Amino acid sequence: MFAPEMRYAGYDVIILENRAEKPSILVIDDDKVELRDAKEHWGKGAIDTELALKKELGEEFQCAVIGPAGENLVKFACITHDFGRQAGRTGIGAVLGHKRIKAVCVRGTKDAPVADIRAMERIAKRMHRTSRSHKDFKMWQDYGTSFFIPLSSEWGSLPTRNFQTGTYEHADKIDHKTMRERIVKLDKACFGCPMCCGKYSYSSRYKVYCEGCEYETMAMLGANCGLTDVEDVLYANWLCDNLGMDTISAGSVCAFIMEAGEKGLIQAAPKFGDAQGLFELLQKIARREGIGNVAAEGTKQLAAAYGGREFAMQVKGMEMSAYESRGAPAMLLSYMTCDVGAHHNRSWAVLKDLELGRDKIEGKADVVIDLQHKRPLFDILGCCRFCWIETGVPLEDYAEIFNAVTGFGFTVDDLLRVSERVWNLTRCYWWREVEGFGRSWDMPPEREMKEPVPSGAAKGLVVPPEKVNALLDDYYRKRGWDENGKPTKEKLTELGLDFAINDIYG
């Protein structure tokens, strides 16, 4: 609800410049904008703070909040909204924390301008019908993303004990059916969506309500940390939400510490399956206490401090999300070339690996590039991609409704061209801002290249360095980049990005 409420207040974007002098809350009430003292809220949990702010300001205010992790500049801190929805990954919560902004609260009472409201309503109803009539719609309503747990384990793609393997022997204890039977209380939809794929859950053991768990959370805090009870995973989920931390990176960091403990690199580390040890570790990370101070920087920095680079599951400093990819070269290439590091969101290619051959690399670069244009398009448009990818709403409908709202005349190809421009411009930022950036930054974790999967459906599979480099060669060539992964001058000119040439070529 935050984005619609912001628009009802008359704003497309909120830009925060410089830093507040003291911890503050930005309150926007239509045209009235003020900074309020956040002293009584600083240090408190994100969910706790949102509840308090709604009580103080009014239920109609929508609040984007950080928790202690954001205040303490944890590199994977989130912004929390609606008691469990996250602007996760990449540490955006730390940006607000650095600016000393505890929350942004907004209420709007204006109309949102629409160029052709009748066309918008007609297209929206068509999209709604398409989504609801899809064969998988009911499954998404019943289970959300959690139904991928058994599938991923069957494929050998479920990260287990820090990606040591991809099939979890206790998957049935944390899967969608167990979750539905034991913890789910109601289905929850985002603003204006028919899918209701969100799940609002309750743990009678820990006495907490929590939105979730999503597949990524179940995988990374569950299987990847060796947990075997769905209520333990839910509580870890709630802790991350209230502390304001990304569950994917948090799960990866904790699993790294657990494996490093097994290998004697870190003393007094919790063991895989130790739920209480995991809970304590999450608290230490959010508050930068003890080993949590280094862990708050991510697995790359942990490996630099303690050793274990070969099992630090990250690319560009971003922890891999929940798909073990030694049996999925396209998915691995997606992680390698993602513009923010090893994130699944830009190119979810694992199904194409199953379709085209798990040990094959031919055609995988084409798959990844296609997805890297289509999936980020939804981020550009500001809407969820699930109704497209999961329930069959065509891209043409998104182009039509975009035009109805804005008055523009974009085709799908026009929009995909915008997406390609954004992808290349983001790459230019890396080249401009990061000294020594290049091909080496696109290399995957050593485990994915050198350790064949020891068990399960993907047993024996690995993507050796020669295949990794062949994937990158093909990808760079088809992107119009040079052999080191830099967009060529010709490509930038073709995309109308020639203004960036001097920045990256000098």
C-alpha cells in the first residue's frame, strides 16, 4: 500500500538528500511534509515501530520502516512495510539508517491521474480474468511460493547446509503442506492483486504473527541452516522482519558461519540445525555484537576475516539466493551476471536448465539475456511479475495498461528496449564506481565450479571453470560487451547511452 498511498499524496518519487541531524521520521500528509524526532522509536524493531506509528498517526498512514539492522548499517538491511513486506536485498535499509531516517510515513487523499481511465479499467479486468482462470492460480492462492520447497529439493536445487548439496532430507518438515497445516492463518494479497499468494502465519510456540514464509526464506533459513521445524523457520523469519534484515543474505551468512565452525575456522559457532543458536546469531548480526560485526558485512567479508573463501556463496558481495546451481548453468549465469550480485529476481532460469539439459551450456546465455530484459521490466513499471510469469498475463497487457495510465504509446518491444538500456547503464555504474571491476567480478563461488554435488538429484554435477568462462564469453558477445564485460562504445551509442562513454573509457 505504500506506493499507491504515496501517489495519492501526489508524489511519484521521494528523494532524500544529505542526512538528518538526529534520528527522524519523515511524515508526509498530502502537501504537508515534516521531520519528526524518532528518539522513542530508534533501536526498536521494524514491526514494533510500524505498529506504534500507525497508532500515533492513524491507521490510514502507510509506513516504510527500518529496524536495528538498518540503524546499524548492516549491509543486507531491509525497509519493512505492512508488517512483513520487505524492500529486501542490496542493503537499502542501511541507506535509510545512514540518513538517520527511521521511517517514512505517508497519507494521501488525492486522486491519481490516469490518461484513459476507461481503457485502464477494461484492460485491468481482462488481466484479472486471465490470472484467475490459469490452471495454477488456486495453487498460488493456497501455498504461495512455498510449494517450490519439495520441487526444488527433487531437482537438487534446494540449498542445504550452506549449499553443500541441493536435496534436503527434511524438506517435508518445512514444506508448503506442513506450513499450511501448522502455521498459516490467512491468505494475503498485495494492493489490487487477485492472487493472495502472501501467507499470514502464527507460531503458538513463539507467540508471533509473521507474513510468510516465502520459498526463499524457507530455503535459506530452513534447509540451508539445517532447521527441521516449520515454527523455528517462522520465528527466524519474524526475527529478520523485526530486526529489518534480508532473510536470503541472513540465511547465507549464518550457514557460512555454521560450516566455518565445522571446519574449525570460527570458534563457538552454532551447528547446522541449532535453532536457538541461529536466533542468537541473527540478533548479534543486527546489533553488530561479537562475530555479528563482521557478519553484518556479508559472507565475502567473513571469508576475508576467517577463511573459507571456497564456500562463501556470493557474487559481487551479494549472497546467492535459494537455487543451488551446479546442475543449472543458466541459473548460475543469472547469478554471475545479475546487476546487483547473486540474485534470482532478474533471471529465474532454473526451469530452462531442466528443459534444455542440466549439464548443457548451449543456448543458456540467450535464455538469461531474454529474462534479464523481461523480468526487470516489471521493476521499471513498478508492479509484480507473478501474474505474468505464474498465471499467464501477457506482456502485451502490461504495455497496454501502461499506455492507458500514462498516455504514452509504447509497444512491448519499446519497453524491452528500455529494459536493455537500464541493464547496460547499470553495468556502466559498476565500471565507473568500482576500481578493478571486470570479468573476475562475474565469477561464481568456487564451490559451484570445483565441488561436484555429493548427493541427491543433481549428484555429480558441477559447472567447471572452462564452462563458466564459455558461458561468460557467449553472454558478453551477445550483450555487445567486450571480453572483460565492458559495454562497447558501439553498444552504448546504439542504445542512446553515449553520454556514459567518457565515464567508463576516459
